[in-house]
Amino acid sequence: MAHPRAGTTALPEDLIDVDTVERAYYDRVPDPDDPMQQVVFGTSGHRGSSLDGAFNEAHILATTQAIVEYRKSAGITGPLFIGFDTHALSIPAWRSALEVLTANEVTVYIAENEKFTPTPAVSFAILRFNQANPGVLADGIVVTPSHNPPRDGGFKYNPPSGGPADTNITSVVARRANELLADKLAGVNRIPFERARRSEFIHEYPYTATYVDHLHEVVDMAAIRDAGIHIGADPLGGASVGYWAEIGARYNLTNLTVVNPTVDPTFRFMTLDTDGKIRMDCSSPNAMASLISARDSYDIATGNDADSDRHGIVTPDGGLMNPNHYLAVAIDYLFTHRPGWRAEAAVGKTLVSSSLIDRVVAGIDRKLLEVPVGFKWFVDGLLDGSIAFGGEESAGASFLTFDGKPWSTDKDGIILALLASEMLATTGKTPSQRYRELADRYGESAYARIDAPASRAQKALLGKLSADQVKATELAGEPITAVLTEAPGNGAPIGGLKVTTENAWFAARPSGTEDVYKIYAESFKGADHLATVQAQAQELVDSVLV
């Protein structure tokens, strides 16, 4: 049930006390024996709040030292590119990281004038350096909790592939970081920030200009300019705030408006998300309520989360697009408007994304690669060109340049936002109008995610299920066609269960932070059938968790 003030502007009582959050970062010492206060890498790095003892100075010092040791063991001798977003904890954590990196004599590239830096700009910089300097590998860190509430901090590592580190890397880094925490940081090399900032190991890098100047290689910026598309770009107070103005100036997009250029770590200008929290989720109608209300002012309006790795698309005729709908539209458009892409290049999707994507991919006669949740599964394919587009249900995606080369191997909300304007410029139709055409052709679905209670032991059991533990043969009146515990695209464990029928499916995965499991479900037979799928899915999962 939605919070009674969901979609309304935040009030003073909803805001964090920035000084308290920052003070807790330095003053609170985490308990290394408490699993909730240890370093844990999820699908997008380590996240938590200083107020909970989950994201404090000790975590970042230990994690950075662990990254230094990992990159040395892996033979990574090039520079480390580092960026940070607009959350209150991002600058303190960035400063802590620099103290450790320079003490360990790692060359670090920071943004000019210490500007905020989106995730895709860091990924692009890593790839660009490595392409130009074969044999001398660079990697990166982005200090961001993405769309999480203002009280949270986040810290993620991108190896030389440019995308999110996989579990083979993050497990090593987390294990070493927790050893350092338990040893009271005895193995951490560190110098004071003022000395670190002046050291020979820190260099300023033109992230904004480098990224913006090359956008025409991946999006048809000339078409957008010539069509005079009126764009309303809302950074949601995030790291893309300086980028959108530069994009407008560089490509002479005179009708591009930066809707709200305000940066405030309380994010007081946001409307509350569905649960009543401030959250920069550009796929949420409640978090995006302000932009949706102004949709008639623009041909295309877009939002990005705090580190700009996600996108939200708003059109006058359709409002905020469902992320799955936009992924399907983007795939259909790109693979019919990018003749420079290899014919065998696949479409990558996470297994909890809409099956409309499957139908669209079959319709354009392309290969579908269905992988577990997490953008990391697309990194290698985007890097070598075997995947031309990778997208996930939570409004994160990236795709290749016009000539089939990697652009960003991390999610890039900026190019996905610009692509909406390219579609309108070249076809005369908004992405929501193009979605209606796809739905008419392939069918319209109902899609939703719900949570169900589960103990820690039950979540562990769910994550290790085997297909033969499921005895059911029918789901919501249809024969079960597949029971999956491994992703069909790469055979990797999905950490849960997916069950499919001809017209519906559900997937169940344990939450990493709460005592619940998530049920993703979709039906091409309407909302009532979806509700039946959800209810029976919970019964089926609960029966095997006894």
C-alpha cells in the first residue's frame, strides 16, 4: 500500500540532517562481528548508512585498501578513475578513498574542479584509456548508492572491463576489507587528505568534456538538433546536473532545458516515493511526480538517478513509461536503426525483465541472451561486441556505438534518455506511441513485483533451490513449460527460481537486505490473471521453503 503522501513534495521532517549523517561517518566505528555492519557487495557495490554503522570511514578505508591489493595481484598498473555523486556521504567517502590510494602510490584521475561524475562517464573514461594504452590497464571507483535515499552511501568498483565488478572480484575485496575491519585497520596505508590532494599521484581529468564530446558516436545528436526536439532533462539533483547543460551547448540543442539544476544533499525538492521515502528513482511515478506533471511542456522529458546510470522517460501522450516498455521500444528501434552492428550481436536482458522483450527480439530475428539479475552479466559481451544492447528491468541499460564498439559497459542513463529524443526525431513518434504499436503486435502484459516474508534461513534455501524440488505442473490455469534455477543465456545460477507458462511467468529471489523474498511476475492475460500468478507463486515458493 502506498504511503499517504507518496508523490507529494518532501516536508522538513522528511529531510536528513546532513551534519549528523556526516558526523556519524567519521565518529561511528562499525562492529566487525555484526553481519549488518560488514562490507557486503551487492549487485552495485557496498551500500549502507553511516547512521546504522553500515557505511562509515572504516568501511571505505578498508575497502579501498582491499581494492589496492586486488589490483596489484591482478597486474593492474594503470591509473584509477574515480567519481562521486551528490549524496551527503559521497564526498567524505571520496576523500577517504584518496587518502588510501595515494598512500599506496596509485595514480588517480579525479574530475576537474572536483565536479560530480556520473557512473557512465567513469566507465567511458576507463574504456577510452585502455583502448589507447594496450598493456597498461586502468580501473575505477564510483562513490554512489545510486537512487537510494539521502541517508545512504555507496561504493562500487569497476575493473578494467569498465563495468561492475563480478563476484569473483567483489568476494575477494569484501573478504579482505572485513579482515582489515576486524584487525582495526592495521593493514591500511593512509595519509591525511590535504597531503593526498597535493600529491603527485592525483591528476585532474576532463570527464565532462571527454564524455559529452563523443556522444554523437552513440546517439544521433544531429537528428535531435535538426528536429528541434524540446527536451526537459531532470537530473533529480544528481551527478548529471552539469552534463545536461554541456550537452545542450556542445550540440546546439537550443530547446534543451535542465528542469531542476539544484543540488542539495537533502534532496528537499523531490516528491516522496511510494513508501514515503525520498528516493531518486527515475522509474517511480511517485518520485517522478513533478516531471510527470510538467509533461505537456516538453516533447520528451527525462530523469536520471543520482549517479545517472538509470533513466526515466516521460512523454506528453503516455506520462512516465514503464521501464520494461521502454527497454522493448529501445531494442526494437536500435536494432532496426544501427546498420553498423554485427548481425549476430545479441540482445541481453535480465530474467526478471518483461517477456515482451523476448517477443520483440524474435520479431526482429535477433538472438536473446537471458541472464541473472545484475548488469555485470552484460559487461564482457558489450566489451567484445557480442551483445549490442544490455538492459535490466530497473531502468538500466547501455548499448554500442554506431560502428559497433563499446561505449559504456556500465549502465548509462544519459544515452538512454537521449535515445528517446532520437526516436522522436527520426520516426516522428514518441517512445510511448512506439510501445503501443509493439503491444498491438505482440500483446500487452501486466507486470509487477511484490514482496513476501521469509526468514534468513528460508532466503538461503531459496537461493540454492534445484528445479526438481518444484513438483507443481500448473500455474494459474496453464501448464508449466519451464522451471529454471539457472539463467538460460549463460547457465549462471539465478539465486532463486523462475517458472514459466505460455502466457505468464514468475521469478522469486531473496532480498539481500530485508527478511523478504521478491516475486516478479508477468501475465499476457491481464491484471486478474497476474494476481492469480502472484498468489500461486507465493504458495509454490512457500511450499518448497518449509
